[in-house]
Amino acid sequence: MKYIVIIGDGMTDRPIEALGGKTPLQAAFTPNMDSVAQKGIIGKVHTIPEGFHPGSDVANLSILGYDPRKYYSGRAPLEAASMGIELENDDVAFRCNLVCLKYNKTRDRAVMEDYSAGHISTEEAAELIKALNEELSTPDIKFYPGISYRHLMLWKGGSTEVECVPPHDIIGKEITEYLPVGKGDDVLRSLMERSVEILEAHEINKKRAAQGKPIANSIWLWGQGKKPNMPTLKERYGITGALVSAVDLTKGLGKYAGLEILKVPGVTGYLDTNYYGKAEYSLKALERHDFVYIHVEAPDEAGHSGNYKDKIKAIEDFDALVVGTVLRGAGAFDNYRILIMPDHPTPIEIRTHSAEPVPFVIYDSTREVNNGDIGFDEKILQREDIIEIKDGHTLMDFFIKGDSAIH
């Protein structure tokens, strides 16, 4: 049996007036996901345990079958693993966004204008992180470049007892009340404040400003944690697998789960990502593995930007180029199961993640069912004839081991 998991990050939403009360998923043309929903087991799953922030880290940890209440230690350690950064036991990793702050005339207040600094290029960002490392690093603090706006700061002997807010949760808001609070907040606030002068003076930002692009004029530190201790999928299920994603936190999860991380050209995590390549490389990986996890970030990014047209486009590309390609290629294997779902909603109206349950469908090539003429969208959540999984981390058990339940 081959197992294929396909995640449309942040794909579900809430009704939008401009779409006649439909969600982007309902408005999008998704014949492939609809076809799977008509022939597979449909249900809803709670991927975010009560009391947890609805982050992609928590949600994807759940989907991969790990109880966040037991295994979650923070977002940044996962990204560190993806970047090949080895954490010592006393190291605390922080996510370090390059952001664009909009200051008032007296520069005593600032608004979070763009959590991604205009989706700054990886090449530009690397130069900025290098400059920060030269100016701000100490024997205990180091900065590491990642992809686009997503980077890391490592603090040896640092504090995890500090509350940090994700920058994409405060778009358009004044930042003062969202700065780090708790043990070690003075160190974090100082680094963020000192970064502004360094970044605003950098030639890359001067050039971006001249081109009318958002400048990366500050860092934002959040998502802190120490390295987790997780069993691999092989230890749990006796299978090997691979994962493809543009996002370091998802790739880090894959590394801790013992999965091969596929390197696909042109993968960006945005609307211009190489959807088709993700599917093709994943199908190829199934020739040597039992399991593959395909994560697509684009719908989530569109949700954060508040652009429902971009979100519809991302969902349609996801359906046509990822789901469609997988469905055509999976026939090369004798028996296979496909799980399709979002990890969490990213509603356009709030431009950040929410914790509502999400729909899922499991298709088993050996046991098709007949659900009639339905679509894969939020309407599934309202049905009474579906499976509800309240502990999201148990969905993987059902997917991998639930032969007797699949009928």
C-alpha cells in the first residue's frame, strides 16, 4: 500500500460577501478534489488542540500523527532542523521574520505593515541577515538566513518563558502591545529595536524603496522553542517516506519524523510555486518509499494577504497541478490511499489562522464509496453522516492502520 497526504495550507475559509456568500474553496473550480470527495471517506478533524495557537506547526504535527500536547516545543526548532542547524539542549531557537514597519512622523509608534517585507527575495534577505549577524551577534546569539522573509535566531541559554506574537497576526496593528513579554523580553526587544537602524541604512532596502517595494526595516522574533524528541514514522508504522514543502517548519517536522526531504526546483511557498514539480517528485519518491507528504503553502499566503482572488487561484492550481497530477500518476501503483485536507483555515476576513475543524477525505483505491454529487469544501463540516475526529493526531492512525474502518 502507498500512502499519499496532500495538504492545501490554510485552504478553508469563511463566507465572503463579494463571492455571494461562498468561500474561496467553494468558489474555486476543483474537479479533482470533488471527484475524490465523491469516492472517498469524508470527515472533519480538529487539528488544533484546545489551548494551542492555530499555527501550521501545531496543525501539521497533528496531521503527521504526533500529539502536540506531548511533542510540541515551538516552531523555530523545526525550522532549525530543516536548515541543518543542530540545537544543543540549552539552545533556544526563535523565528526571525524580516518585516516592514510603518512609523509615524515622530517615529515613536509603528504599525505592522507587512509581515513578509513584500515577500523579499531569498538573495536580498541573505545579505540583510548577514549584516545583522555582523552587528548584533554575540557568543550566545547568532542569526541564520533562511528563505524569503523566514529566518532564525539562536540564543544559547535563552528563555522560552516569553510570550511572542506571530507578525502575521497583527497586520495593520500598532506593534507596542504585541512586543515580547516575559523572561528575557529585554534581550529580544533590544535586538528588534537595534535591527531597525541597521536594516534601514542597508543598500538593499534603499534600492527596494527606490523601486516602490516594501522595505525589510525590522526583525520580528517569535515561535521560540527547544529541540523536540519525536519517534520516526518508521518506528511508529514500519514505513519509510518523503516530504515536499517550501516551508522550513514543515520540512523540519519531516526531518524529525524521519522522512526524506525532497528538493524540487522552483518551490517558493507562494503563488508562483512549482505545483506540478511537487507532485511529480512525490510520485517518483513513492517508487522507493511507502509514504509521501505534499505540503502546499500558497492558499495560506493568499489568506494572509487578504486577497480572495489570489486564494481562489492558488486553490485551483493546487487542484489541477498537484491533486490532478497525483491522481493520474497514482494508478501506477497497485494499491494506494490518498488523504486530502487543509491543515487549518486562514480566513480572508481576519488574514490569519483560526482553530475551526477542517474537512478531510481519504480515498482508498481498493474500496471506493459513493457519496453522490458533492464537492470538497466547508459544506462537508455541516453534514451529519461523516466521521469526526476530535483528536487530530489520531487521523494518521486511521489513515495508515484503519483497514477495518475503511469500507
